[in-house]
Amino acid sequence: MSAMMPLSSIASSVAVSGKESVWRYDAGDEEPLVIRAEPAVDGKRTESALMPGTIFSVREEKVEEDGILYLSLADGRGWVFDRKPGVGTMCERHREHEANFWRYDAGDGQPLILRKAPRLDGERTDRALKPGEVFAVAREQEGPEGVTFLRLADGRGWAFDRKPGFGAMCERHGVSEVDIVPSPYWRYVAKDNMPIFVRKAPDIDAPRTQEHLQPGELFFVSEEQRGADGVLYLKLADGSGWLFDTKPGVGAMCKRHEAPVILHIYDVPSDPTALRINGMLRALGTGAFHAAVEVYGLEFSFGANHEGEGGTGVFTCPPKGCEGHTYRESLSMGHSAMTEDEARAMIGRMSKAWLAKDYDILRKNCCHFSDSCCEKLQVGNIPSWVRNLSGAGRALDDRRASFSEALAPVVADAKDMLAAVLARGKAARGSDPSEDWRHGDFTLGLVSAAAAAAEKVAATIDSTVGVPQVNCSTSANPGRREVTSAQQPQKFLKQLDCGA
């Protein structure tokens, strides 16, 4: 069974994943969440509810065009949702092994007294963070003046990332596996609903220009400059002037808009030999890869998942968790200017255009979907090495089309051969022969068939003649490989693995 969770907003049937995901409900208001009978915020309410802090299993995740992610409870009680318009986050994915760590250090050597509620002036607890202490956070909540409140995972209370008029208090701890550069997008967020005038120089008291921004407006920054007053000045990329992140006595004015887009790359083959071959192909700028795009914490991709006529082929899964493929690496594509609502609505629209029945291993596959998705997110195209193998196959297929009529007599044999390749692919991933095929089986079958053919050739050569062995030692010339005595082909292939 697959961990892929189809976006079934246009499908009449609901696909159920065999592998469940784990979520946690905590809206921050200490109120229960009433479970719905259908995937809709305004849907009919059931008699069951989730209490704050409840950890629950989900058998399907479904994004509708409203951008909300609906969660089908594994116990069959109904549906909940990850967020609610006008309210905020309701449920978050629960990952005990991927804790969100922060570090407290205000620079004054004093402890930080934790609060009982997400407010700077909230009632204080009898617990505190020591300078330099690293702690796990269960929830982040935006507060007034750009302050982010941090609910400690151990239940001790709330901390905060900064204190107006004082500065930074806590910073995110740890290094991401993906090198993500700071976002160049900022948003004007002042709470007074008044426009802000752009300055001619990096100084709050500098002369104002005629240009101004409205609350909520997004802008692109080409340079950031920290002033002597501790204010971060932002040079607008259009050359109109400067803005600033905070204003003494007022609070936050502009906040960085962070929407990293990450391309996750998987090896399609999963057996060790095929993985090594794919690794060598990767070094040459090609390979058989599955691609997926992560934005706002969800991974999206495309495949032939057999939902039936009209069913979408777009699915979602936990980041780096696409079952059936072997995770290889992740690439930062930059930041999208889209809000979370806009990004999810865009995915919802794509789910209507990318149908399972239209999946084509050469012309419309997961790599094509990821490339289109990144374009729509305005972060550019995915690297060519991810998609050029299918591009080469498509070019060959186009050339072959010109004499396709000449191949008509062998079409029936080709269908039998295709069925054999798919059967070999299913066997390679340990599937039951009666199970329906899924995307990736064709490539697995080809790799398996090639490996079997290579073994037969090697067996024939082994009985007649030897081949040179590659000596990877660096005793004489560190950059040179020497050919020595003849050895069996299998050993020769293994030698290619050292230092390659």
C-alpha cells in the first residue's frame, strides 16, 4: 500500500492510504474541535470532538480549492481541518522525531520567566529558561507587534522570540538539511492600518518619497542594512527607496515573508545495484528520478494512481516520505511570493488539470508536474538533470513516430513485452502479482531486466575470458587508476564502485 494521499477534490471516490499520518490538535484557545461529517469547515457536525493536545491518526489528506487541508480520521469518526479562515491554525503534523528547537539568549545573562499564556504581560509561571538553554517547541503563535510566542513542548509554559523595545530573546536552533537563503520578500504589517511612506535613505527620519505601501502589501528587497539604532533597513528592489522592520515606540512595521520551496528528489529504482547505477548517472547529469515539491510544509507530486476516469493524479505526502521511492536529496528553489492560501488554491487548480489518466512516462510525469508547479510558484524551473532522461526518451519516441506504421505488426508483441516489464517492476518492489501497477514499475522493470541481462552476459564471459581489474589504490599516482591482472566481470563491476 502507498503513503501517497490523493487530492480528491474532483474525484467522486475517496482514496484511502494504507499508511497513516499523525497529527495534533491545538488551536490555542483551549476549546474542543467538533469533528465534521464531510470535508468542509461548514459541514455537518458530528457528536465527536478532539480535545486540545489530542494526537490522532489520519488516513487521508485532501486539499480543496479553498486551500484548506482536510484530514480524514483513521478511526472513521469524520473530518477535521488544519486551519480555519479568520481563526488560524487548528491542527499540525505531529513529528516526535523532528522536534522544533529554539535557543534562549537575550544577551543580558538573565533568565526568561515563562508565561502561562501567549502574552508578554501574561501571568508568569514559576519556571524559567536559562541563558543558552535549548528547548523544544510544540506550537508557534503570532502575536501583536510581530512577536512570535513559543509554547514549550514539555508543558512548562510560553516564551517569545523578541520583546519590543528590548530585542531578540529566542532564536531558532539547528541547521536545516537544505541550504535555504533568507527570503527577499517582505510584507508591511503595521497594525494601525495606515500606509507607510518610503524613505529616501536608510533612516526613519529621512525625507519621505511620494511612494507608499498599504498594510499587507508585499515587496521585494535588494539590500538589508542594520542601523546604529538596531533597526533593520530594507532597500526596495524597484529603487524607490527604503523601509524599516521596526519603529521604536511603535513596534513591528515589516516582516519577512518566508515561503521556501523545496524540490525533493527520489531514486525510482530501489535495489542496491540500481541505486549505484542511478548514482553514477546523477554524476553524469541524468538519472531516473521521482520529483516532488514542498511548499508550506506539504509535499506535492503527480502520478498514475488509478482513481478512475476524471480522477486527479496529484497527491500529497509528508516531506521526504513518498513511499515506493528512495529519497536522494533536496534542493532549495527559493521563496515564493504566494501566501499559503494562494499556494494551496493553485495546487487545487492544478489537481483538476493533472489527471491520473493523462500520466505519460515521457511527456507528463512527476518531473513535468514539479517543473510546472515551481514555475507557478515563481521560483523558476527545476534543474535539467532531474528531467532530461524523460526528455531524451521523448525525443527518441518522436523520431520513432515517423515510421510507426512500419512497426504495426509488432504492436501486439510490444504490449506483451510491456506487461512483462511491468510484472518485473512489481516483483522488484515486492508487490503481489495481482496488485495493480503504479508509476515507477515500468522503470523498475527496465532496470531489473537490464540487470538480469548483464548477469547472463557476465556468466558467458566468465566461462571464456577474464577482464582487467581496476586498481583504486593511490600508492604510486593518487589521480590514476591502473589496470592489473584479469578478474571475473562481477569483481570488475564492484571495483568500479570504489572512489567513483
